[in-house]
Amino acid sequence: MREFCQWRKIAPAAAAFGLTALILCCVFAAFGLYPFGGETLAWGDMSQQVAPLLMELKDILAGKCSLFLNLQNAGGMSFWGVFFFFLASPLHLLVIFVEKQEIYHLVNLLVLIKLSLAALTASAFFRREAPRISLPVHLALSVSYGLCGYGMLYYQNLVWLDMLYLFPVVMLGFVKLLEEKRAWLLTASLTATVAVNYYLSYMVFLGLILTGTVFLWTCVPKEERGPVAGKLGMSAGSALGITAPVWLPSLLQCLASARTGGGVIESVQAGSFWAKTTTTLPVLLCSAGAAALPVLAIFLPKTAKSKGIGVCWGLTVLPMLLEPVNKLWHMGSYQAFPARYGFWPVFLGLWFLAQGLESCSVKPHRESKKSYLAVCGLLALPVGAGIFLLAARFEEVSSYTDTLWVNSTAFLFLGAFCLLCAAAWSVVCRSLIRKGRNAFMGWALLGVCLVQSAVQSAVFLGSAANVPLKSQEVLALEPPQDDGLYRVKLERKFCHVNLLGAAGYPTLNHYTSLTDRRFLAAVKKLGYSSYWMETSGCCGTKISDVILSNKYVLCDNAAWSGPVGGNLGYLVPAGRFPEALPVGDRLRLQNELCEILGVEGPFVPYAPVSGELQETAGKFSLESGMLRYEIPVVQRETLYFDAFDCVSTRLREKINDCFQIRVNGQTLAERYPTQGCNGIFCLGEFQDETVRVEVTVRKKVDLCSFGVWGMRNSRQDELAAALPNADLRADGGKLIGHAQAGENQALFLSIPWYQGMEVRVNGRRVTPRIVLDCFMEIPLPAGTSEIILRYIPAGLVPGTAAAALTGICLLLLPKAGKLRFLERIKRRWYKIAPALLSSVFVGAILAVYIAPVLLWLL
């Protein structure tokens, strides 16, 4: 009997998990997705970032690279913040058991498991909050959350789905705090949210400030407000203290990234007033029961709790409509995924509905035959609309998986379908409220939920099915036969930039929101291609490849070329490299660097034989037209073309697509520069011929670097010979080795310097000189020196100390009643906590809702 009772308690949650998984399995099977076929869900950010980073996590867990100093990203960077931004889910440990190529299949299973877990945790919440609703209604609410629009549109950022299944646990802890004055579950769940994704936890904390204050003044008796507000603050503070080793180093890394270059005020003022509702609203509309709250509120019973839920729902839906408010919910800016807090209004809407249905009569009733027929006719509308969308309008409604935005046509069709589902939810719920519990109505509600879930799963998940052949080809490639510490680069961007690091190669490539702004600027100035937060290592010259140790090049045919230059770590003249790189002529800059290294400048500029080119004080002005070059080449020579105006993180530069490049009558670039290719452009290698270059200028443009340059190939070997290599190797999170230095020589490491790095030469700590914007020049004595470079991310040590202090305080907390001074502190805290929480609420409303709107209007 006891086992039966226990099973009855967990059966609804198990059913919610199983039903959600069943729907997803059916969609996976229909579209050939693994495990029912060979296709993957990975597209967009999942293929560009998440899947390759999961492969790097596999290397870290195997001890092949470090969580601290990771040479497989951005020339060498901290992987700590990257891990806690993208990968910090316990489910991701499954990468241990699969090969790298199979991770594209593993992500399918992870999406299925996480969405099903979201339904399970939502079931646990609704079981607590609405225990009297029937099983079909309970399942409809739970599955609607598990397969909500947040999961459908944002599953590419795999770790965000962890927030989706953790959030009901947070809210369960919140309810326990309100009603039982117990804070342990809220503290534990908030700690988990910060550990899993510190970025989204900002939205959880912001929402709790709003929700906590509303509920404090509407649902909590006056005499209990002090303990509730006090424990809410203590839970939040404890969670932040325990997770300080996670968020403090990550925050410092974020602040040093190229993403934080712009200001919040400028971002708010530059945008539109109305949010991109065609993409924000589907996050809510995909859960018809949550979207129908304004209609349901008309006839659902009102309680203090439901009124509070309704207010909070309105506060979290408002940013989906107003772009200035939306940006502040995203800490000031975003590039895509414009409703990352979308789990809030979805959950609150379903909670409101659960509260209303919980209060309906438990007395069963029978509907008339006419009522049954009417309901069946109503249910037939979403079914017919869903079949129509999938059979006749699938390409239009699935445009999101091509562009990351729901276009107006797709929104029109999907919106109409979701409104039909919302109408069906409203009619069925009204019947349940007016007449009491009815099995048919409960199953009808579940039927509408299943239809909507299946259709939108096909639209947003099924349409993404693909086979990443090029990525698989790169991962299967044998590495160069070289035991040195070198870097590799792509000949051109024919695969995602993070894939080289995922395959285990040190590289300049990287694409996450944590790309360091100094590093991004440095590689841009040295002629490599980059845009937004992505550095690709493409373009550049053979000279810059030698300087930055790009020893091997991965060509389009998945074969290696090289070696070019030496390994990581050169001996150079001490104190000669400039600390900062100028923004100017990029090939002339490389000439200057070669001269510093004792090699004659290898690049020779060529003048056009026709066309107008104006140069004034190092600035170039071009009008629309054509520039023609005729270049006599005798010895083996590589020609380059460059057009560059500034360093920025814009998605699209002003000069993009300005040029067409033809060589000997063949079009090499129809449009240049582009997102994928905006560095110094290689025109090819030539010998014993006259090369004719035609550059078409499509519009008036001002540049700081422009022209066609040539380099005799022998100069590359001269530079490599002038740069003696140190003998370095990566050893876990350290870089260790030896160097044989002469008088006035230093070790140049093209690894960006970060706070927390410690360099020791022969056991003594030395301070490296920062050169070329971000790289290191390490002073060495004459003779053989032992070099050790260690790195602990800035903020990790104080964060660990804060976590230890928080742990001690939590251990002492149960003894507060025995220690008088702690009891006094607790009483005073409870006394001021409600006013303090209210003050924080007012500040949040002013900062997030009112100030951005006023800034935009002004």
C-alpha cells in the first residue's frame, strides 16, 4: 500500500516526462533525427558554439586541455567563463561516453531530455499548487510548459534549457517560502541557476525582485512580511555568495570582452520603440494556456494569489512589446533571441490557469450531446489548422530555422494557429469553471495541448534537421605530424570557426560573447578576418602567420598546407615591439614589424595604371569606379589586396560589399569585404607573368588601409630564420619550457595577457611587457632559461573566499537562537527587509521599465 501511494505521488510527473518525450520522439522519427535517423538538430548557435564547445569539454575532462588557460580558443584564453556560460549542465558530462563526431547526435538526446525534465519539474510544481485538478488537465499544463515557445525557439543555446527545467523548482521554493517560511529549496535552486548559467540567472533574480515584492504586499499577512522578505533576501544573498567562484571570474571576463564596448544608453536610444514582436510573442503564444490569460482572467475565480500572478505576468510580458524595456531585461543589448526571460510569462500564465482550475467544483458533471459535438467541432479547428500548416505552409512557417527571426508571414500563420488553440483552451476552461470537473473536457484540453505541441515541435525542431558533413570531415582529419606547440588556421571560412579548437588544435579562432576586446582588435589590425564577437584566423598574410605561429593551414579540400614559420614562442629583440598597434595601413604595419625583427620589409605597394586613388595623411578616399593594376612578376610572389577602415564589433561594416576583385579576368571575390572575409585578401601566387588586377569600387568610401601589395615568397623564410624558437609545451593549465636567449633578447608569446597570469623565469617571478595590444614579451637573461606560465582567472580566489565565508555563515545560522548577537542581527534584518525589498522593487521599475522608455523618448 505504501509503495502504491508513493507511485501515485510520482505518477503525474513521470507521465508528464514520458508524454513530452513521446511527442518529441514522434517528431524526431518523422524528420529523421537521431536516434531515429542520422540527422542533427544542431544549427545556428548550437552548431557554431555549443556543439564545438562540448567537444572541447570532452578534451578538458580527458585532461587534454585546461579549464583555465585554453590554447584552443582566441590564441589562449580562460575557458572558465565560457564553461559557465555554455556548458555547466550536469547532463553535459555525457560527452565522456561519445566520440566527438557523435556529439552532433548527442545534442538531440540532450534537447529531448531537458524539455522532458521541464515538463517533469512543472508537474511537481502544479501538483503542489493545484492538487485537485484532474490528471489530463495536469498533464496539459505540464506539457505546455515543457514544450513551450522558450524551448522551441531557444534550444540552440542548450544550457538555456537547463534554466527551463530549474525554474519551476525555483518557483516551488518561492511558494514554500511564502507559505511555510522555509527557504532551503529556494536557496538551493537559486544556487543551481547561477551555477548552470550566470547570465540567465540575472533574469531570474530580476523577476524574483518583482514577483517577491508583489506577493509580499498582496498575499503575505502583515506580521509575516518581515521573515518572508528577510529570508528571500538571505536566499538570494546565500546563492550569490556560494556561487561567487562562478560568477565573479565570469563577470570580470565579460567586462573585458568586446561585447561591453558600447554603452547601455546608446543601445537603448539607437533601437526602435516596439520590440520585434513577430519573434518575441511566439515564445508566449506557443503555450496557448499562458497566452490566453487576459481572456481567462474574465471568468476564472479571483484570489489574492491569482491577482498577484496576473500583475507579475503583465510585468514580464511588457518587455516583449517595448524594446527599451526589453533591452534592460537583457542587460542593455542583444543580437538575437529577443526574449531570453520568456520562461517567466509562460510559467506565470500557466500558474494563473492552474490556480483558477483548482478552484472549480470537484463534483463531476455530464455534458449534453450538443456540448460534446460543439467541443469536438472547436477542437477540430486547431487540428485542421495544424495539418494545413505542416502540409501546405511548412517552408513559410519554419523560416525561423533559417534566419533566427520569425518573419511576418510565418508569424501570421503561427499566430492564427496559436490563437485557435488559445480559443479552445478558453472554451474548455470556461466549461470546467462553470460546471465542474468533467473527464471529457479534461481530455479535450490535453488534446489541444498535444496538437499544438506536435505542430510547433515540427516547425521549430523538425525543420532544423541536417547532416553536418563538412564539420564531420574536419573532425575526422588526421593532425599534422608535428610534436611542437603550433597553431592552425583556415584557408577560408568553410566551417564554423570554433571547430578547429573542438578538433583539438591551438588556434586564433573563437566565437563566443567572451572574446577579449584587445585580442579582437589586435588580430583585426594584423589583417585577420573578424566580425561581431568572432575571430576566424582567416585572411592575414604569410608574414603575420609566422609572427603569430600559424604554422599549418587547413585548406578547402580538408588537407593541410605548411609548415609556415615556427612554433609558439620566439626570441626577439627586447623592448622593440610597440605596446599598441595603430589603426592604419595593415601591410605597412607588417613591414615595420619585420624591420624590428631585423628583416627588410617584405611588402611592396603597387600603383594602379588607371583609376583614381586619393591618399591624404594616411587616409584613402575612393569614388565609384574601377582601379586597374598591371603587375610584372618575375620571382615567385604572393599578391595581397586590402581594404580596411576601423576596428568594430558591428555585424555589418559600412564598407562591406564595396569591392569586386578580379585577377587575370577571373572573379576572386564578387563582394569584399564580407562577414566571413574582411581581412587582408590573398590574390594568389604568381611567377614570370604580368598579373592584371581589377578592383571595382561600388560606392564612395573612406579607408585607412587600401591597396595591392606584393611579397616575394623567399621573405617568409627569411623572417622564420630570424626568429629562433623557444622549446615550449602545454602541461595542463601551464605553459612550460626552455629558451636559449642571447644578449638583449626576450621571449615573444603571442598569447594574450590576462590578470591572474604568473610568469616565472628560472624560478623568479617576472612581469611581462604587453606588446602589440595584448601579447606578451617576457624578459630573459642571457643563456638558458626555464619558463613557466601559470594562470588562475581573476576573481576566482576572492570568489572562493566569499563562498567559504558564506558556507560558514550558513552553518552558524541554525545556532542563531543560541547566540544572542546573531539573534539580534536577524530580528533587525527582518524588520528592515520589507522596506528594503520594496526599495529595490522601485529601483528596478525605474531602471528597467521607466528610465529606458524616457531615454528613448528624449
